[in-house]
Amino acid sequence: MRNYEMMLIFNPELDEGTINAELSKISSVIEKSYGKVTNTDIWGIRKLAYPIKHQENGFYAVVYFTSNTQPLNELDRINKINDKILRHLIVKTNSKEQ
């Protein structure tokens, strides 16, 4: 099992309940492949460096999780087709705990 960090930028027009529902969907994909979400850090609405899909701001969230490499392709596929997510990035971290 490796440690990963996934940064998500959601559409800022979404309400908090919708964002929490999307985060729980992502968590279920991770847990389905025997991974574990260790922490979720909500940054809130921040200004983007450049417009993405005609949006000047984005709702940032960071999900820290441990998993094998199996769910990474599925997470990438799901996040790409989700119109509520403006951008996402998954990186492997070296830290033991988040």
C-alpha cells in the first residue's frame, strides 16, 4: 500500500452537500479496492491562476489515501468525465501519515 494525495477543484457554484456527495463517491471507489481514505482537507473557494471552463474561482479539496495502484486509473477516468470537477491531480507521497 502506498500513500497518495488527490487534489480536486470543483465548480464553485456547487453547494456543500453536492461536494460532500462527490467526495463520498470518490471514497467509495478507493475503499472498494481495499484502500483507505486517511484524511480529507477542504480548502474552500480560491481564485484560480487562470480561467478553467469559464470559471475564475474553484472549490478546492484534498483527499489523502492509502491504496495499491488498482483504483488510480478508475479514479482518473471518473474525475475526467465528471462535469462538477474542473481539474484533478493524483500524486504519490512519501509521507507515512497525513
